[in-house]
Amino acid sequence: MSWLRSAVHRAVEASGGHSSLLTRTVRTSLDTVVHHAGQAVAGGARLITGSRSYKSAKVAAKRLEEEALSCKGDERVQLLRRWLVALKETQRATTAVREPQFGDNPDQTAPLLDLYIDYDSGAEPMNFFHVFLYSQALECVVLSLIREAPTEEEVPLVSEVFGMCLSGGKDVHNALLSSVKDLARLFSSYSDEVLAKRDELLQFAQGAISGLKINADIARLDNEITQLQQQINSMDALHATSIVNQNKKAQTATEGFRKAVSEVRLCSRMEELLLKKKSIHPGDSLETHFEKVDKLKVLSESLANSSAKAEKRIMENRLQKEESLIFRVTKTNEVSGIEKELVAEISGLEEQRNQLEAELKKVNTKLKVATVKLKKTREERDQFDEASNQIVLHLKTKEDELSRSIASCKVEASTVSAWINFLKDTWKLQSLFEELREKQANEELDRCGLCFAKLMKYHVSASMS
């Protein structure tokens, strides 16, 4: 603002350089322009609100967040309706305060708003809309909608709340609501956590919604900028009228100085608000966004690798099971052949015992030996069958466990992939709105600069004349 001070100094000195008292007055007043501008706005707010009592903004914000997290089912529907009614009433009341009153009763008072204040920071009073944006209530209700999918009755209510509290148009809000439904559907099937944590995914979604939500500070600045712009437009119109009638009415140097200081204060406040608006960057930064997306990508790749390893182990177990079954069939056939041979040998020995009584002892000995062998072989076969059955049962159990693990990994991987797409989409929207806000701020700064130039041209020409 140094160039503005210098220009006004030169203008005053050109109009009356011999008056040192006027020059000192100009310089002293210009050094306190910004301070007085801020005090004037704060004083205006106090005049409007008068001696009304305020509510705690922090307590109200905390209550909104707790209600958003705790309400479910019909309670959530009623909560959304109450919020929507309160937001609409606040919007109507704010519009009534801004617009001039017409009709039969021009002195009709504007509807009173419930005002909230942050006693710790000492900031200006806020209405319900600003407190709602200041809190995390919208983010909390979106998390509630992800945990429990919205019903048909809740969808239009949520859409209206999005339209009042989020940046973008109706298409953006519908796309965001559709994404929330998809996340809720995936989240309902995501029960077994492998790598990605449910709470962490909800935190990422909360951050994405915060980036798209209208910033409370920006909303309040826009209200004040609109009012100042109306005053500046009125000032421009007054300048045009005064230039036409400048020969009909002469102003003293003191009156011109007071008017110039008032206009400079107005423009200084306008520039201060625009710079403050430009400096606000809601939501996640670019680095934070990429960190979240990269983390989810790493989790997705890890889940894919785990699924591939599990599938490989299933194939190995199936091969082992097939080899075990083949070995079992081979062993069974081998034992059956031995059993048949021993049965035939026993039959022949029995026949020899009947035919050769002389060799009865020898035949009986051979018979006992063959019988013992047969029994041992059958026991070995039974033991082998039992062990083989246990192996097959164990392999089947492991296969079932691995199949469940694969299903969980696939569900989680699809959930994480949807989260990545959701974060990317919301980030693109946030970046777009950030660029639009910056472009708007730059355009408003350009207009403010033109206003300064016109103002200086006007006063210099007035002083020279």
C-alpha cells in the first residue's frame, strides 16, 4: 500500500502544498487506514447484533459432529431434515438482511439469526451455516453413510445438503453421492481386514470431503466482499455523477480529504479480504494427496501379491493331493495282489495238509507264518488308509482356508481400488475448484487495482482542477 500513500500525498500537496497541517493529517490518517477499516467492520457487526446473547461455536460444532456419528436409521433421516431446515432458514434470513426491504412496511425488521462465537479466538459472530461448515458434521455424516448405505428417503436430503455445503454443481454432487453409495456397498462386504484398515479408509474419505466442502472462512469473506463490492460500485456511480456536476458544486479540501480517506479505507479493506481469501487453501495438499494414493497403491499391490501367492499354494496342495491319491491307489493295488497270492498259497497248503499228514507239522508251520504275514499286511494297509485319509482331509482344510483368504483379499483389493478412484476424483475436483477460486481472486484483485487507479485519477484530476 506504499504506492497508494505516496500517490495520495502527492495529490494533497499538489492541491495545497502550502498547508503543512493538512499534509500531516493525510499522512497520519493513511497510516491507520487498515486498522480503522477492520474496526469499522467489527463495529458494524456489533451494531447489527446489538446486545444479543451468543452461543458457543465450539460446543455447537461438537454437538453436530456427535449427532452425525451416533444417529442411524430413522434418527439419521430426522437429523438430515433438521439440518436442511436450519440451513435454509439461515440462508433466507441472510438474504433478507442483505437485500433492502420493499413493500408496505419498509421499516420491517429482518428475521433474527442464532449467532455463535468462538470465545477463545475472539472472531466475529457466526450463523448456523458458518458453524456447520466450521465443524466436521458433513464429513461425519458421509462416514455414517459409508458405514450404512443411504436409504431412498435419505438420498434427496443428502443431495440438498451437498448442494448447499459443497463446491461444484448438481452433476458433481450427484457423482459424489453415487461414489458414496459405491463405497458403502463395498464397505459392507469388507469385514476381514488383511492390510488396509477400515478406520484409515474412512479417514481418507473424510479428508476428501473436507477438500470439496465450502470453506467457512471463505464463505464469510465472500459475504463481506459482496457488500464491499456493492459499496465500491455505488462509489463509482457517485464519481461519474460528480464529474458531470463538478462545475456546479465546489468542495473544500477538508471535505475532499475525508471522502478520499473513506474511499481508500473501503478499497484497502477490499484488497485485504481478497488477499486473505487467496491465502486460504482448504483440504489436503498435493503432497498429502499423493501420499495417501501411494499408500493405497502399495496396499493394493501387496494384496494382489498375497492373492497370487495363496493361489500358487493352492495349486501346490492340489498337486500334492493328486500325488497322494495316485500313490494310495498304487499301494492298494499292490497290497490286493499280495493278499490274493497269500490266500492262494494258504489254500494250497491246506490241501497239502489234507493230503500229506506226514508233513502236517511242516505244513502247519508254514500255515502259521503265512497267516501272520497276511495279518501284518492287512494292518499295514489299514494304517496306510487311515494316514492317507488324514492327509487328504488336512489338505482339503488348508485349501478351504486359502480360498477364504483369496476371497477376502479380492474384496479388500476392490475396496481399496474404489477408494483410490474416489480420492483421485475428489482431488481432481478439489484442484479444479482451487484453480477457479484462485482465478476469481486474481480477477477481483485486478478489478480492485483498476478501482484504485480510477480513484487516484479522479482525485488527482479533482485536485488539479
